Amino acid sequence: MIKRIRNWIRNWEGVQGQKKMWSIYIRRKNHYCPCCYGLLEVKEKSKIVNSESEEAKNFDFSSGGEGGSMIGNVKFTWDILYCGKCNLEISELEIRNHERRLKGKKEIGHSKIGLIVVRILSIITIIAFFLIVMKLQRRA
């Protein structure tokens, strides 16, 4: 009976499926706000997305079965971190990058090729600087 009521409510809202995206990283330890250093609490955020809409490419519509996928309006739920003092909402990627910066590690989401290009450009800049200095010394 309870299952029927839940299905009826789900269909009444126009939602054909639900998907919860779990984050072990958010729930495994305490996290602190980058602004006020208060303790962050875990909250759930949800959004209803249609499988035919433009923003559907940002969500995973696959179901747990063998290659199956959900069609229609699907309610996605995920964890975010919330600071009660300064009303800041922080995603998992943002808090990971903040904590990696605090530890002195490189941030997630930066490509290795980008880092190589930056290093090559800095070496070229240093070489150009020394060549200019040497040329000025020869003139003097």
C-alpha cells in the first residue's frame, strides 16, 4: 500500500525516476568553510531534469541494469556542503580543490598538458630575460 502511494506521488509530480549520487568524500570527515572556518554540514540538493532537455548532457541517466537508461523527468539528488554562518554552499569539487590548496597539492581539474605548457613558457621567458641582459652588457 505504501509503495502504491509513493508511486502515485512520484507520478503526480511528473517524475518517472530518481537517482541519488553518493559522495564518500563529503561524508567521511569534517570539512570547514573557506570563508569563516566554521564547520560545514551536509545537505542534499536535488533537481528534476528531462532526458530530452539541453542540460541532460550534464547528468547520468543510466540505470543500474545492463545498459538501461531512464527516460523522461528524473529527479537527481546529490550532497553539498553548507555553512550555517555565512550561508555558503560548496560542491564536492570546490571543497576538494580548497583542501588540496591548503595541503600544497595541485588542484583537480587541471590538465597535465596545461602544466607542461606553463613550465615551457616560463623557461622561455627566463632564457629571453638572460639574452636581453647579456645583449645590454655587450653594448656597455
